[in-house]
Amino acid sequence: MLESSVHLPSLIGAILLVLAGIAALIGAFAAPSGRKGLTAAAGGLILVASIVFLFLTVAYFRLEEIFATFFDGRTSFILLDVIDFLFLALFDAGLVLLVFAATRRLARPRPAHPPHAPVGPYQPGPAQR
């Protein structure tokens, strides 16, 4: 069961981020072939970062106690903030990749050009003397 220090509004935000990561990964299957890899990478980054956010939200005080056994209290808070900011940067990188995947132009197939007719004063046909 959740501790009394974890409040529902903070969990709602973290759960919505996890759902956004899952939606981005599902969207990778519907993306055109030139965008699938970029969309899947973006969805993976968003999902991993949001799972870490959810874990930090649920277990923040437990992690702080664990880190406090190895370091002093202030250093443990700094370590948790560094972890939070690193995964925030990972989340932001996933969002930027998702925007790049959405705005990337796909190469359009060009129609084959018909062979050019000879241009000049003479009509095509048998050679004349």
C-alpha cells in the first residue's frame, strides 16, 4: 500500500506521463515506415523517464532514507534531485524526437520521365541522302 506521504495528485501526473509514453510507443506502429524508428525511440525515452518519475513519486522518502545511510541528509536530497533532472532531460529528449518524427518530410517518389524526343529541324525517321 502507498505511504501516507504520497498524495493522489502527484500520482495522477506520473501515471498520465506513463500513459503518454505508452501512447507514443503504440503510435510507432501506425507511423509511416520512414518515421517508425524515430517514433519508437521517442516513445521509449518518454516511457522510461515517466516510469522513473512514477517510481520517484512513490518511493521518494524510502530512497532518501537509503541514501541517507551512505551520505548525509543534504547529499541524499541532491542525489535524488540529480536523478530527477537527468530523467527530466531524457523525457524532454523523447519529446523533441517525437516532434522531429511528426514534422519529418518523407521522400516523395518521383514519376519516371518519358524518353525525350529528338529536338531539331529534322523529323525523326529513316535517314535520307
